[in-house]
Amino acid sequence: MMVGFVSNLVIPAVILLIILVAYLKGVPVFDVFVEGAKEGAKTSFNILPVMVGIIMAVSVLNASGLTDILTGLIAKPLSLIGIPPEIIPVLIIRPFSGSASLGMFSELIKKHGADSYTGRVLSTIMGSSETVLYTLAVYFGAANVKNTRHAVAASLISSYLGMLTAIYICKIL
Amino acid sequence: MLNVIWIIMIFAGVATSLLTGRTKEVSEAILESCVSSVELVITMLGAMCLWTGIMEVARKGGLVDSLARLLKRIFKYLFPGIPDEHPANGAIAMSISADLLGLGNAATPLGIMAMKELSNVNHNSPVASNAMVMFGVLNAACIQIIPATVLTIRQQAGSLNATSVMPCIWIASFVSAVSGVILAKVMEKRVYI
């Protein structure tokens, strides 16, 4: 309950604090806000083409059944190093799609129970990882970067190291 | 790099659909994806305006500078080559703070702004700078104090102790962040891709 209260308060409190401090310093807060918000609108429209490209490619992968095939192929070998087969679809889709992985997570946690090992591992994975490829594509796309160098490799490896940690730490804690 | 990933994803998907006979589904998914990307951008549009507006107020009020000064030492190591007074420092500080507080919708707009500022430092080159890669990698670790979305879903799924996973989440994101920083620092010295 306490956590819920605090997390509900974060956004209003941050906004209030920022506006209050600026107002006390004599900043015309509303005018400045509107100026800044215009920039946000421009950036959003610039991102749309990037979004269309990325989301299209991800949905081609999902609809073709390739994601399911890959999951089936690596489930056996991965279970040998202690990775439960039921979480593998989430592991694969997590870096690509936030909505897809969140959907899988909600379904699996209801099926296995939130306080089961599977439920706790999935919670930890969802809470400690990001939709890496999507985030990188949007960020670098917005900055007009064509060559992202080692960004994708380093992010994916560190993301999976985090997920592996989640799998093992939930066995101990 | 994105060029290669993009074509691999589409090629692999289309080729698989021929084998699995799911060409109809793929064709529908392509058209559907255009709709959902517009939905996503429209949904994000409001949040984007809100947070870039609030960010501008925070900048004019001096809060961004104070935050940047607070994090200066860490930034000098993580993002070398950014001039002291450059707005990129403040933008990164705001973006990482939003991540930590779990502001969700706010994190993406602020992250985009920070990346654009970093790109300015890099003379808007089409090749990412070390600092830009580091910023991207840090975002992958999703460091947050209160993982609100996950906790809500756990509660809805009937968890008796929804917050029990918080230490696990902190440890896993810490491992991911630290390994990300090390990997980025090691890999920036070589030309892998």
C-alpha cells in the first residue's frame, strides 16, 4: 500500500516542485511550458517514420511465426543451464516489443501465480529490462544517426546479463 | 547497423511466412502495423508535449543545472568530451532522473532530447559518438527505484507480497547497468561493426 501511495505521488510531486521553484525565481511558467511543449510536438512527428519502420519489421517477425519457431528451438538447450522453458518467449521478445512482452507477462503471471518462482522471475525480468532495440531505434533515429556502432551489441549483451541475473537471483532471494 | 537489422528482420519474417504458410497473416500485420505506429505516436504526443514543456520550465528555473552539477563527476567519466556548460549535461541528468523515478512516459521524451543534445556535441554526425552509445546502453538497463508497472500487474494477478521482487529487480538492473558501462567502454576502443 505504502509503495502504491509513493509511486502515485511521484509524478504530481515532480511537476509541482519544478513549477514552484521556477515560479519563485520569476519565470513566466505557463508561457515557458507552452514554448517547450511545441518542441515536443515537433519531435513526435519526426519520430513517426522511425516508428512505422520498426513496428512493421517486428510485426512481420511475429506474424510469420518465426518468433515461435525460435522459441521452440532454443527451449531445450536453455533449460539445461537452469532457464525455465515457460519464460523463454518473454526472453526473446523483450528487446523488440514492449507491448508484446507485457502482454505475455500478464498472461503467464496469472497462469503460474504471481508468487511462484516463474511469476517472480518474470516480474524481475520485466522490471529490470528495457525494450532495447526499440528504444535505441527511436533515440538514434531522432538524432539522425545512421551508424550506431557498438550500441546494439553492448545493450543486448548487458540486457541479457541482467535477465540471467534475474533467473538466478530469484532462486536465492 | 539499423539498415542491416531492418532488412534481416523483414527478410527472415517473409521467408518464414512462405514456409509456414502464414503469408496472409504477415500481409495483414504489415498494414496493421502502420495503424498501431500512428496510434503509438498520437498516444505519446501528449506526454511528449507535457514533459518537454515541464523540462523547459525546469531549465529556466535552474533545476536542471543544479541536477547536472550534482552528477558532474559521474558524467565526466561516462560521457567524456561534453563541454561543462553544454545543455547535454542537463538533458542527460533529467532523463536519468526520470528513469530512476519511474516516470514511464516522461523517460522517452527526455531520453530523445538528451540524445539530440549529445548529437549536437557530436556535430550532428551520422556516426554515433562514444557518449551517445553509452547513453543508449544505460537506458537499456532500465534502472528504477519503484517499478510501478510490474508491481501493479503483480497485485492484479493476486500476489500476496507484490513488493517482494523489488530487491531482485534492483540487483538485476544493477548488473545490467554495470556490465553495460564496462562493455561500452571496452568496445568503444575497437571497430567491431
